[in-house]
Amino acid sequence: WGHREPVRYVVGIRGHETFTTLAGLLKRGNSYARAAGALILVCADDGEDERTARYAAVDAGAAIAALSIEAVSRGLIAHPMAGFDTDGARGAFDLPAGLRPLAVIAVGSLGDYAQADAAVVERDSRPRERLPLDRLVLNWPCEP
């Protein structure tokens, strides 16, 4: 978008201080991600107005999707999470004003379910359910 490139990252590799800090910011339901090989904080530079902030958020979403696709193409798992302490991230990494933390992405290899917490195994074993199209598409059925 005009070479603005509004997405910024904080990357933590397991075993390093940045990873430990990011892992400490995760909400309880995402604590399993502490087993990942890397944790990546994705931030958007909101710019000077609402329009710029909206484009920055779109770019960040596209960057998360592209990162996820690339991870899978390399035989890895990528899991974006919104469940983390955003204010804590701002303070921990001294993020400048206007840089909004949006998500943490866990990247790594799929773990062994035989050694996973029973609650995680149960949650991951549930069938995937999605909303029906008439709840997602506001003018369903679409007109020709």
C-alpha cells in the first residue's frame, strides 16, 4: 500500500528472552503455545488517521495469512492468537505510540498428543463447526 509496509514484528525463538516475554503475555487458554519453536508478535502501524489504521489492519491480516501459508508449506504449524496482554506487550517491548499489537503467532512442529494436556487434546479433537452461509453472507442467497 504505497510502500508504507505498516506491519511490524517482534520475534522470539524458544530459549531466548523475547520468547519468554511473549509466552508470559499469553492468556491462559493459549498457554499451550509455550511449546512452540517461535512466538511472533504482529503489530500494525496505525498511521495518522482512521483510514490509514484500517489499511494497516488489513495488511496485518494478510501478513498473518501469508505467514501461516508459508509455515504450512514448510511442514510447520502456525496458530495466530488474539488472547494476549496487549498493554503488557506495549510495555515489554517499548512499542512506540501508534504501533498496535494485534496477534501473537505460534510457529512450530505439531506436538505429540500423547504428551499434551488432556484439555488441549479434547479441544483439538472436537469437530470443526462453522456458521452457515446465511449468517455470514448478509444478502444470502446472492442474486445472479
